[in-house]
Amino acid sequence: MKRFLIPATLTFLLLLVWFARTAAQVASAQSNELLQPPPRNGGPIPVSVAIHVTNLTDIDEVSERFNLMFYLLAQWRDPRLSFTPREPSERFHVFLPDQVWRPRLEFINGVNARASDDVSLRVNPDGNVLYMERASVQLSTRFRLRRFPFDRQALQIIIRPFMGQAHLVTFNADQKHTWMNPEQGYSSLAEWDLLGIRTRDAQEAVSRFGPIPEARFEILVKRKYHYYLWKIFLPLMLMVILSWTVYWIDPRDLSSQVQISITTILTVIAFAFSISLSLPKVPYLTYIDAFFLCCLVFVFFTAIEMTTVHVSSRTRRRDAGLRLRRLCRVVVPIAFVAVNALIAFRYFW
């Protein structure tokens, strides 16, 4: 009896090993099959992309960058993953990201690779897949600063598929599930007000392989300009008005006129150096640059007027010099207002 028991045991163990290896091979084949793209029916796989913004920090118009913390959501349908719930509480199945196929999403305008903290992949009974990823990234964007400091910006988030999957998918920026709370106050955004977020789809032909699908999101922000009103615009206007006091000083008192005029000019120049760190360094004139240059020109004009009146009095044309001074008392303030109105019209209309 013992002579037959040992071979039977060995045969049974060999059968167990064979069944285990077969089951592993079947599971591996199924797993490899799920890592392949789902059936496309002759067309690309529609992928819906959305973003939940959780924090927005360090908006820097000088380096044209900002930091973003967010949830990245993507939805598509994979009929191979559909199932029949066995009980009412079984509403979805959960997979690891490396168990099934998923679109590879890239932030094209990312300064560096995004840092992912957590990833989840959930499948509904009808085969609809929801991919969720919590991440943070630093992005670059183009700032339009002509109206600075009364400007509004659209901080761009551009998402495209991995180049090898560009022919497999088509993107749809999902406005319904894209969300951020513009009323949520971020301590790091003392200079900006959040207005909201909007979406836009596009097909960008960026390679010789054809168009690449793209989901574009734009976070709308508005600059808080009150700091610039009280710290820059008002002091500059007061300096210009101070320079106009020359028009009410006796033309014979040259010393006082020179002192006021030169001191005001030097003060404006020193003020320009002191605020230079608060202004964006761009190759075009912003609104605040145009206003500053206007103030500097009108302050410099007082020195020209003072010199003209003084020369006229010394060349026996004192009456002409006095008429010029009386005219400047009225014309110069009106001209200052008119020129600034034209500048504002040029930048805002």
C-alpha cells in the first residue's frame, strides 16, 4: 500500500504545480490583455479630462511661472472591465494603475515633472473608468502685462497625451467636472483675486506625425491694484503738482524756482529706482511705465518753462515770459489730464 501512496502523492503535487502554473499564465495573459488599449471600433478613444484645483501659489510674472496643487481626473470607457454587481454595495471595482490600460497624461508647459502623491483607478459596472491623481507641478505661462497693474491674466494648463498614444485617444476638456473655488482665500496670493477656471479643446499639430489632442485649462486671475495706486500713482502725481508751484513764484526769484524744479526731477528719478523691483521687466511699455514717463516729461517741462521765462526777462522780453507763465498755469494741468486720458484710452480701449 505504501508502495503506491508515494507515487500518488508525487503525482498529485505535480498536478497542483501544473494547475498553479496554468492559472498564473492565464492571469498573466489576461493582465497583459488589459494593459492593451480597449477596442476602438475604428476610431480614437474619447478621454474626458478635468482638474480640481486645491491650491495656487507663487504667481511670478517676472519668471512667468506659477505653482499648482490639484486633482487630475480622466474618464474613458473600457468594455472589457464591465461587470455585474453581486450585491447592492458593489458599485465599482478598484485597480492599480499598472493593472489596466490608461492614457498617459503630460503637462506640456510644466517646468519640471509633476509630483504625484496618490493615484486611484475606479471602474463602474458599465465599464466607465475614472482615473484620479493628486499632484503638484510648477508651470510656465505667458503673461500679458500691457495694462499692468490693472491687468488680468489667464494662467494656462496644457495637457496632452504621451506621444506614443497620440493616435489612440482624443481629448475633451470637461468643464462640468473642472472646479476651483474663487472665493477660497490663499495666503500666498495677496496680490491676486481668483476669478474662476475655464476649459478649451484644441488639436495642435506639433509633430510630423499629425495633430495631437490637447486639453487646455485657464485659471483666471485679476491683480489687486490698490497697492500701486497708493504707493506709486499718488506719489508721482503729487510730485508733478509740486513742480507746478514754479508757475506761481515770482520770475525774479530764480533760486527758489531752480531748487523746486531740480529737486523734483531728482526725486522722480530716485523714486523710479526705488520702485524698479516692484515692476515687471518686459520689452514693451506697460501702462504704469507710460504714466511714469508722462509724469517725468511734465516735471522736466517745468525746468524748460523756468529757463525760457528767465531768458526772456534778461533779453527785454519780460512781458512775453510773463504771458507764457500765466498760460502754463492753466494749460499745463489740462494737458497733463488730457495726455493721461489718451494713454488710458490707448491701453484700455
